[in-house]
Amino acid sequence: EVTKDIFDKYNKPEDFANMKQSKLEELIHPCGFYKNKAKNIKATAEIIVNEYNGVVPNTMDKLIKLPGVGRKSANVIMLEAFNNPQGIAVDTHAKRISNKLGLSKNTVPEILEFFPAFLIKMFKIAGFFIFTFVLIITSWFSTPTKTSNRFSPAISPT
């Protein structure tokens, strides 16, 4: 809901590049870690405006050089924005689920995101999208946090 409200009013990289960081912090405050996220959003928007003429880069190499964009986010952007899947978006939870399901024994996300090379050939874009988000959603419901016995994010096994 936060992103919808923001993008209704601000929807170009220039909007975020020209915005005061304090205003951006105020807008994304409900998301958590808002100060760091605001700093990265602003810096990324400035780079997109100044180095890419306001166009989001469409390669993994360029995306992961942007502040706050890691391999997981870059994989999601490549799939969602460019219909060009480069791998499966892997975070620590997806890694654990993949290992539990026996899909991979690797522990390095860069290797894990490519582990189902055969899936890339078998799935079309829709299948890739579904598989990526099934891994993410499954991890939400099945991965306890390290600091508690509760399940993450806000799900308790009652």
C-alpha cells in the first residue's frame, strides 16, 4: 500500500532524485529501515538520472551496482520490468527451502539462483514468476526467525 501511494504521486527517477531525503524517509517510514532505504532510493535515482538518462538499466551487472540493489532485487527487476529472467530471486529463506526440498545443496546465492538451469528451459516467463514467488511465500510460512520461536514475518503457528 505504501508503494501505491508513493507512485501515484512520484513515478519518475527524477522525482526521487530531486526529493529531499527527509521527505522520502517520511514517505517510506512504514516500511522499516526507512533511513537506509531512503538514502539508497535517492542515490539510485540520481545514478539512473545522471548516468542512464532516466532509464532503469536492463542488465544484472548494471543493476547490482546501484545502491541497495542486490542479486535478489536485480533478479526480480529483470523478471518483472524486462520480462527477462536471469535466475531465481534467492534470499536466505529461499535458500533454506531449496535445500530442504532437495533442489540444491549449494549455500552460495549466486550459485543457487542458477541451480535449476533445466527450469529456465522448461518454464516460460509465467512459470518462472510463479516458482520464484512460491519459494518466497513458502519461506515466509516455514522459516522461524533466529531470535524467537515465532514464524516470520508476522505469522504464528497457533
